[in-house]
Amino acid sequence: MSETTTDTIAQSQATAIPAREQVKFYQVGSYAVGNRLADLQWRSLQSDPNRKNSLTSGHRACQGCGEALGARYAVDTASAVTNNNIVAINATGCLEVFSTPYPETAWTIPWLHSLFGNTAAVASGAAAGLKAMGKDDIRVVAQGGDGGTVDIGFGCLSGMFERNDDVLYICYDNEAYMNTGVQRSGATPPAARTATTQPVGEHPGNVFTQGKNLPRIAMAHEIPYVATATVADLRDLEYKVQKAMSYHGARYIHVLVPCPLGWGSNSNLTVTLARLATQTGLFPVYEAEGGEITSVTKIRRPVPVEKYLKPQRRFAHVFKEPDSAEVIARLQAIADRNIKRYGLIEMESLDEDVQKRILSAPEDPTGRFASTLLAEPTESMQTA
């Protein structure tokens, strides 16, 4: 595959979130939103002092844990939409370990712990059992980290998608196996350092040609609904969970949840890093129905990837190596390719130099296909 370029950025519709359209955002340092000036129907679920938290106090998550935030936001919304008629199936991982240290639990909903790799299968069985008992009003939500979703549980998840089982599967992606010691997963980004990636040498950190893009794989199954989200945009996450629960069949939401421990970042930067991942283009936020992207979260002005990388110790080596500029340029090319591919920004809003850089982003920025190209055929091969 050659690294071809195009002269246009994809035209994509911006995600229309009613609650966000009706609330005035104040441009202040804290990104505060005037919730108290909005009608009750437009306020976020988490702003309601009388809300029921599905994941309540008493859990043992690390300070600044993005997964704890993402799980509470997502499951609270699913619970509210279904009038608390949900069952949660949880894979082995950080979320399971910190929320249910035997014999305690921080969950206030029916909750079941599955093995690391069979969460989707257990959730499919739960949905089938409830249907057989005539309890169609009780919905099933499955949860897992990127290890239990992208890697170990991938086969069961694909089967759930193929059968179109009535389950909402939510992946909380912190980009490594954090619970077992920060080992590399199929969602670990290129150049990021983990306990199982090359620590020193010519190219330390995760290699550029590995990994999976699970939201796109889910879209290829043409299931009713697929979305990506982050803990930095509460209204977007609540909207997508609510929309997902309006469907029957297999649904998938992939939520970026920064991990201060595994990423080597300050605990007060969890939301900031999630926002920067979106604003750089490294983590595109969008929704898809029936295998086709229907809307995206637009970027007003793309942020250079360095601003996202520098607060994280897992990328510290990138700025110390002789080929730092080359590695950063490759990561920037990945972000630019995402902006171009998903239509994350309007062309007319870009400065000329930024526009040129994004339009020239290669189709294969990780080099996955370049390393597999066959050599030019020799004369003997041609005459054989």
C-alpha cells in the first residue's frame, strides 16, 4: 500500500447533543458550565443531587482514576434510562478489583463478575436468560477494560456482535493492562512505554505497526450502534449511553479513561489528558449506526501532539532520544490522518500551514503496510 494523499478532509456532521445545545458554556479556565442557568431537562445527570449512583463510595480506585469516572457516568445513565432495570456483567480487571474487594462491593445494581475473556459471552447468556423468562424490561450492560476487550475477550465480543445479542458493551480504555502491572495491550499507542515493551535500544516503547482499532472493527460487524467517548465530555458520554439504550441488539461504546498510575501523569490531569487526546486528533470521538459514521465531535483548533505527550512519563523517552523529532512527527501524522479521515475539523477554520500538514498526512502513518510490501521482482522471478 502506498502512502497516498488527498486534497480534502472528509465532510462529517457534528454530533448534535440537545443538552449541550441548550446550555451556555462559559470560556473560563476550568471549562465550567452554567448548569444552574439551564432548565432541569438540559442538566447533566451527574449534576442532580438526588441521582442514584450505580458505583458508590467505598471503592478502592486510585486517585484520579479515569475508569472510576467513566463507569459511574456510563452506568448511572444506563440505569436512569431503564428506571434502574439493568444487570451489569464485569470482566476481570481494575474496575472489578477496586469495586468489589471480597466480601464488599461498591455497586448498587445487580452485578456479576465474569472471567477476563468471556464477558461478552456471559452478557449474551444473561440477555438470553432474561428473554426466556419474559423479563424484556431488564437490560444488560457488559463492561471491560482494553485488555479484556481488545485482546483476551475479542473472540467472545465478535461473536456477540455477529449474533446481534441485545447487550450494550462498554470498553473503558486506559491503553494497557493496568491491573496486572502496566503490560502492553492491543490498545497501547505507538511509542508508549509499558512493562512489556522495549525499555531501551534503538526504538524504546511500543512499536508502530501493532495494535487494533476496535471501534472500527465493531463497525465492520454492522451492529446497530457504535460510539467513542471520553471522560472529558460528560454530556457527550451521557448522550451516547442514552442513545445506545434506545436500541435493541449489539451496541458498543469505547471510552478513553486516562490512568495516572500507568500513564505516569498527575492525578489532577485525568480530564485534561482525555480532552487533549480528542483535541489533538489522536482519539477521534464519533458515533456510527449500521457500520457507517453518522456524526463526529468537531475540533475547533487542533492541538500539537507534544502538548498531550509531555505530561505523561510513558512518553518521556520520546523527548530524550536522538530520533525524537521523527517519532513525534509519526505520532502527529497519526493524529492528522484521523482528522482527515473522520472530518474532525472544518477546512476553512485551519491556518494554511496546518491545513497543508493535515492534507499531506499519509494513509499509513504507522508503517504497518510499508513493512509488508514485497520486494521488486528479480529477473529470475520474472522469467520463472
